[in-house]
Amino acid sequence: MSKPVEEEAPQGDPAPEILEGRIWVDGCWDFFHHGHAGAMLQARQLGDELVVGIHSDESILENKGPTVMTLEERIAAVDACRWVTKSVPYAPYVTSLPWISHYGCKYVVHGDDITSDSSGEDCYRFVKAAGRFKVVKRTPSISTTDLVGRMLLCTRTHFIKSLSKLLSGEEGSGSEAERRAEGAALTERMRLYATDESGLNPGASVWFWTASIEAKGDDTEEEKGVFSTLCQGTQPKPGQRVVYVDGGFDLFSSGHIEFLRQVIKTEEKIGQDEGWYNKEAVEERVGKGSDYGPVFIVAGVHDDEVINHWKGVNYPIMNIYERGLCVLQCKYVNSVIFGAPFSPTRAYLTSTPWGIPDAVYHGPTSFMPLTFDPYTAPKSMGIYKEIGQHSFSSVNAGQIVQRILKSRDMYEERQRVKGVKGIGEEAQRIREKLEEKQRRKESQA
């Protein structure tokens, strides 16, 4: 019988030397959320390069329980993170000194929570003993356990009514001082997620769009709305096409990531046809500073209320702040607009901070039930483009919820081992009834 890949030597030639600035982090990275990204961001800020180990489905099942996402889906999520230099699949569940040394990493970084293997021993005991372990703070108020609980219990307490008011401390729980402190902490985290690949300098820009709920929810209101900025990151460079995409991006995963990657590939093909990669064009860009790609991607993220209006039950599973941070950490995105309208109207598209986009892309999603075409404006303006089916087309929030429901017993055991109270069959039955009711409603629309 062959050994599991994790027990074998790491693949490829070893790094010529171990570097202080080359950091190693590892994990399951199961349905990737902004807490995972926060750990990677903090690790990247400690060095110059970030190597990320990804455990196999089999080793996670043995040590922790079943994964929600496949290894291929988890690799896609890690590779899309802005602060990741290199991913290493099949990394050992118990972090190994030979493995991290093979990749030239001096230090391993992990959050301040304890991670144990199937024997109850510390997964980082060997690197700790060698003095090659550093601790970063765990991102508060988000975890895989929290998200699974929202799915099974159908709660809506995570919804955010007004993100701008939450950030300013006008809304939220606690006293005025506590609300303002929490709002300031959330705002600072948003700024951090808008950094470049170093985690230290300005990167993506963050915008908010304010308009009536009618303008945000359907295509009947032609409102320009008001654009305001939280932080100005990089702007479109000379010659770049500005491309707009939008969505709920709920449980941000391989389906969203592959769509964004395909948008870039499509734009790179357009650039190639127009001479973007000709020697003279490259030399001109390099001569003025550095080379860059032909596209600048702006991603609009819908409000919780808007998504719930169309999808019902307790969608979105992640609130707009959580979804926005997931989009913000993605290396394929240059700017994020929080509170973007469900239907990008002519009034909206002609008043963006970058002017009229060169293209508006939509993917192969069938998750949102629609009673109208939200893209009539970009179609009439001749800027609408579609991305066809791809390898992760079927991966969306609805499918991820179904995966959880089908394997509830195994997830319940995983939670029990971690000391989390079980949710139970009744909660699952309620969720399934609500999902079925929503499906009937959509089929009659």
C-alpha cells in the first residue's frame, strides 16, 4: 500500500537556502472566508514571501472531520489570495521541519488558537520546539463553525442593514462608545484588506454607493446615487480597460474565483489582439516604471437586503462586510464597491468614479432567481460580455449549503469534538423545508 502523500518527502528541488523573510502558513482553508485571509495577511506582513501549505481531504478527515470543499476548490481559493506567493498542496497535517525547510521557510505562522491532530497533540509542536514559530491574532467574529451554524439554524442576525452606519458607530450593539470602537476596528480591517501583495502599501480602492433601496434592488429607478471612498488604492493605468463585475459573492469560493480569472483571461486575449504584449509596448510601460496587465477590475457587491429579497431563506450566509472583505482580498480585483445595485443601470454606469466601463461581465450563475434581465442597460450600451461554463460553474452558496445538509451528521460530530453544541435534525428539516419553499416560489416566478 502506498504512503499518503503527506508522509512522503516534499516535491521538487529543495530551496538553496532558508530565508528569514520567507514565511510558511498551513491549514485546511475550508470554504475560505476573510478570517483565513486575515491570517495570511498578518503572516505576509512578517516577511517578503508567503508559502501556504494545504492539507489533503484525507488528512483533514482523519484529524478533524469532513471538508466542505474539495482539495482543488481549496487550492483555487488559496491561490487567489492577494498575499500568497506560492501554495503547496498535500502539506502534512502536523507541520514538519523538513517540509518548511525544503521550501526555504524560516518561520511558521499560525493564529492564537490551538490546533490539534487526531491524537490530541499540538500540530505545531516540532516547529515550536525548534524556535521557528510565530503567533498572530485570530480574526474575531468569523469561523467555519459560525458559518455552518448560520446555514443549519437559518439565522438572520448576521445581516447588516447599513454598512456605512455600522462603520461610523451609528448602528450595532452596545453603548455608543462600544459601537464607535467596533466601527473603527471594522474600518481599520477593511483598510488592511485593501493593501497590496506586501500587505503594507495601498492596493485596492474601496468605495460605497448610496442610493434608495428601489435603485439598489431592481431596474426601475434610474439613480446616479452617491459614490464615496474609504481608501484610494491604485487607479487604472494608461491603456488599461476598466471592467465591471457584480454579484452577491456569498461564501466566496472557486465558482466566483474562476469567473474572475476567466474575465482576466478574456481581457488578456483582447490585449494580445490589440498589441498589448508587443515588445515595444512592454518596453514603453517598463520605461515609465513597471509593466502591468491590460485590465482593471471593479467588483460591485450587493447589500444583504437586496440578496435576501431575491434568494429568500437566510441568504446571504455571509453579510456584506464579510463578503466584501472576501472580494477585497482576491488578487484578481482592483476595486470594490459596497452596496452596488442589483441591476447596473445606465445612470449608475455613467456616473462611476472611472467613467463608463469598457465592459460589464456576467458569469454562468443560475443561483439567483430573476423576474427581469438586470443587464439590459449594459447590453443596450454595447458593453455587456458573458463568461461561459467553466470547471467550477456549479459551485455557489446554494450548493455549499446542500453539501452541509447532506453530511450534517459528520459535521455535527466534527463540531462535538470541538466542544460546540449540536444543531440537530429538526434544524436541518426546517432548513430543507425553507429551501424547498423557495425553490417552488422561484419556479412559479
